[in-house]
Amino acid sequence: MTTAATPVEAPRGLPGKRTAIMRAATHVFITSGYERANLDTIAAEAGVSKQTIYNHFGDKERLFIAVVDEARSGADRATDFDESLLTDPAALQHDLLVLGRQFLSTALDPQVSALRRLIIAEVAYHPALHRSCGDGEAGSAPKLLGFLTQRIALLAARGELVAERPARAAAHFVSLLTYEGQQRSKYGTVSISPDEIDDICMDAADLFIRAYRSPATRS
């Protein structure tokens, strides 16, 4: 797995020049890093003037933040969860495994991983990136967290899980996936096999179930 990546797909609803700028900026930021990236290079790759970039984004920092935001929202748009998941307590381990695989397929994507590394490197200098430093930066975690929170609350209300704070329980599961995925892939610089991904997901599911399973359902 390399740090370089192909440009993002054209975001829906964006005018042509803005789309070209976003595509070029993503490629240049990933391949050159934030500090070495410059607006002249981005403008040349996008086929626009540097003034056009200023008109759309203002400056390099705001363009970088727009790229990160688009990566996050793009991942959410591309992620759909099976509505039957996490409705049957007997299938809890299986369903968590399915969701874990789906999450890691996005979180460990080369482009997403490269943007994550950029965020980590730049967050101290760009406070606006703080909101991108939660679970699954530039990934699909916001949508997954919402789905998990709703389903955990439902199972807890039925007495099948013990989770007074469903959102926190959801964050625990995503954090387990994120940490192990990042460690084993060396922050997205090393490819990991489907078997390794399954191992990460199974461990996370087992720990989650042991922590939150209702005593009434324990054998």
C-alpha cells in the first residue's frame, strides 16, 4: 500500500471548476504533503488559475480542510448498512463482524489512510481539523457510530445489552477497530490480509459482547 492515491471522485453537486480543484488538491496534498503542496501546482493540475482557487476556497488551509471534509462526507455517502443488522441478539457477534469488515474496508483505503496521516501531522497547526480527529478520521465512522448507537440503544431497551450510554458503547467498538487497524497496517502504509481484518473484527466483537452483554443472556 502506498501513500500516493488516485484523486477523489467528483463530488456531487459541485461546479466543474470546484470539482477539478478538489480532485487536484487531494492528489497534490497526498503525494506532496501539506507543507510542500502549493497552490500553483494545484491550479496547474486542475487547469484553473490560482485566483480561481482563492475565489472558491480562500487559501491553502481552507482548501485542505475542504478536502478532508469531502473525504468524510464522501465515505458516508458511499456507506450503507443492512437494516437487519443488530436486531437479533443471537446474531450479535456475526453482525458486529459484518459491520467491522465494512468499516475497515473504508478506514484502511489508501486514500483515506493518506489523508488520516496528513491530519495527524497537521492538526496541531490547524485547529479546524480537531473535529476530524475522532474515530476513523476521514472515514465512515460518523455514519457507523450513528447506526451503532441507535441499535445498541434498542437492544439495551429490550434488556439484551447493558449500555446506559449507547453512544459511548458504539465509540468503544469503533475505537477497537480503528486502533488495531492502524497498528497492523502501520497507519495505512502496509497492506493487511482479509484474514487479519477478520481477526481484528472478531476480537473487537468479542470484547464488545463481553463488556455489554446482559447478565440475563449469559450462559
